[in-house]
Amino acid sequence: MTLPRFLFCLGPVFALAGLAGADTTQPTLVRKSLVRVSTTAVMPDYRQPWIAGRPSGGVGAGFVISGNRILTNAHVVSNARFLAVEKDGDPNRWVAGVRFVAHDADLAILEVKEARFFDGMHPLEFGGIPALDSTVAAYGYPIGGERLSITRGVVSRIDFQLYSHSAADSHLAIQIDAAINPGNSGGPVLQDGKVVGVAFQGYSGDVAQNTGYMIPVPVVKRFLKDIEDGRYDRYVDLAISYFPLLNPAQRRSLGLPDDGHGVLVTSVYPKGSCDGVLEKGDVLLAIDGHRVDSDGFVELEGERVELPEIVERKFLDEPVRFRVRRAGAETEVEARLKPATPFMIQAKRYDTPPRYAMLAGLLFQPLDREFLEAWRPEDLRVRYTYDAFVSERIYVERPEVVVLSAVLPDPVNTYLAPYAGGIVDEINGRKIRSLADVAEAIDAKPEHHVIRLLGEGRPLVIEQALVGEAADRIRTRYQIPADRNLDGEASAP
């Protein structure tokens, strides 16, 4: 997986600030495609995962594409409880819904069930990747007013960047010399009358002035292709690490000519796309017929791009072929692609309530980015496990790490509060490899529930005879509607 560069995201909705430049499209035509998206969202509370949280409002932009679909950013509609769209010249607000969402690509498709909403609207067409130093025009609803804004900027960079919405995925992005401000995310960026990008993020003013980013057409088209079968499968990943072979001495030690060709495979992550196909120590010479240069770049469509860009265009279960040098001989191998699920521990989560399980006031939650940001645990073992979850292959034995996040005080759990924040190793003799294991261990209802934490010699013990009465008392005292939520929907007590 490509490591992201540092990038600071301003907030949940954005806008492009104005720049001088020549008009590059037809404003009247674009007005017939653009929509203003109003969102009422509820942000979950990972410290109290049983409550819904408080609603908040936001505004973004979107635009009509073929098939009476509205394209916008995922962060514009994330955690939404109600969506409304408005079009130019129409005072009505139309109820909309999310049809597809790609949090790893920060894109979403909205639908409006009333077909007459699209009367008189004009679907926009997609162009290609704009040239460096060319001018583009962005359309949307930035802060400072309610009406349509048209702004211009110059393309200054085309490169892989961290997509801050997920905070774990890096894809191709186009940088323009215009600031990003709240209100305009999801709006189209056009050149010669065609969409060349979707405005989505930028640096804060104290990091970089007049710098914004748009999602380029290849990323958008991949999303639209992925959902053709009625579902979104996420991006696939090679799930390998590699090292550039620029050092002549290192190349000679590997028996390689000094021809600027090949990178060294340093890790092949278990259960990933290349597990059992590539090996640590392989020299990767070519991917799908594209020569791999010693700096990790390949030539694609006349441009030098990073190696993962080859896979960026592919989908679930598609093949990818490698030519490698292994044990002094060249060979060809093939892998079938799939998402790198273990990396999801580092991603922000949206659109589902937090998962948890509870026993007599002991709150159990899976370890992920949201948990870490909410609880900021002091136990260094928790932080290490999070940081090393992929690199040290912790996910192989524990696909999901569960933490005793809190102890809600009650007579049944007296003296157990100091153990909050520890990683759960066993419950009732069962190794805990997921939150579902916690629930099953609790449901066994032994005479005594015995919880063991990693690195703790003494077990935590709860008497089953006291659990039922205590559970009722704790639910009432702390206003907890259910003892668990294992899959995003609260279960009955």
C-alpha cells in the first residue's frame, strides 16, 4: 500500500476560492447540471457508543451525470440522516438519498426519486486529465453567499495524495493553485466544457496558501465502473512493500545489471492479493507488461506514474501479472486482486453506529482509528498494537483487536475500573479474535465470567448470578438501550 503524504483537511465540506483567469466553459449550461446539497448528519460518539450523537448541518455541491444521477463527495453526505438538493432557478428543496458511496475515494452518487426534478437539467460529460499549467474552472457554493460561484485556477501538480476523508487511502489527485474553503466540495471542475475533476480537499492556510485538490476523472470513472453491478467493492491493493534499487552496490549484490530496472519486494502481507504469489526478496521487473524502473515508477499512457497506479485501474478479482527475478532466474506469476482489509484499522469510519458489547458495565470495543481518537488510551500496548497491526502481522491471529474501553461503575464491577484500557486476550477460556467472540463468550453464561487482558496476570471475574439484575440497573442508570451492537444495528438486550 502506498504510504500517504502529509495533508491537512480543512473540514467536512469545502470550496474553491477565486482566481483570475480565462473562462474555460459555458456557465449557462453548467447551471443546468449543478445542485446545492444540504446535509443533516449525526456524528457518532465512540466514548458512548450506544447514543446517536447530536445532529449538525452542512452544505456542499454536486452535479448531474448520465442516468439521472448526482455525483458529489462522500464527505458531503457521510453520516447523513437527511439530504436535500436544490437546483438553479428553483426555490424548492428536493429530498435525496445516497445510492452509492465510496469512502476510500471520497465519492458518492445521490438519487432523487421524483423524476421531474431532472426536467431541464443537463448531464455533464467527462474529459481527461488536464495538462500542467492549464486553466480550469470550478463551480459550486462556497461560504460567503447562497448563489452559484465560478472560480478559476491553474493545474500545478498531478500526483498521488492522501484522501483525507478516509485518512488511509492514497490515489491520484490534481493540485490547483486555489485555496479550499467550506461549501464547495463535490462541485465540478471543468475545462473546455467537460468535467476534469471534482473539488474535494486542501491545505489549511498556515500550511500552504492557495492550494486545493480535485479528484481526477480516472478515479471518478473507476468508481462509476465499480458500481455498475449494483454494489461498490472498494479499491484493490497489491498488499506488498517494496524498496527502490538505485544503489549500484546493492544491485550488484543481487546479481542485477546497472540498467535502472526493478525494485526489491521487502514484504508480502499474509491474506493479501500477492500472498503465495510474490515472495520477500523478489525483484519486481514488470507489472502487466509495464517495465518497473528502479525508483518504483512505470510508464503509463505516456506518463511516469508510481507502480500502484497500474492497480488503481483494476477491480475485485481481476488478474495482475508480474515478471520477477527470483533465485537468479526470471519468471512470470499472476495474482488475483482484492482489497487490503487489514489496513482498514487506520481508516475513518462512516455511516454505521459504533460497535460494542457490554457485560455488567464492562464496555468492549474494537480497536480502530475512531476508538483511538476518542479514547486516547494511555496503555502503550494498545498504541503499539494499532501501529503494528499490519507491519507485525497481528491481524493474522487477531483479525479484530478488542479493548476493554471503560468500566461503568456499579457494585457488580467494584475494583475493576483500573483495568479499563487493556486489550482483551480471553473471556471464559475463549481466545478473543473479534467482537463477535466477546458476545459468544458472554452468551455461554458460565457460573463466573473470567476476563483476561494481555499483560495482566490477574483475571477479572464477574458472577453470572449478579449479571442480570446489574444489567438492568446499568442500562437504566446510564440510559443504554442495548447491551451490544455487533454489526452496526443495535441488538435487543
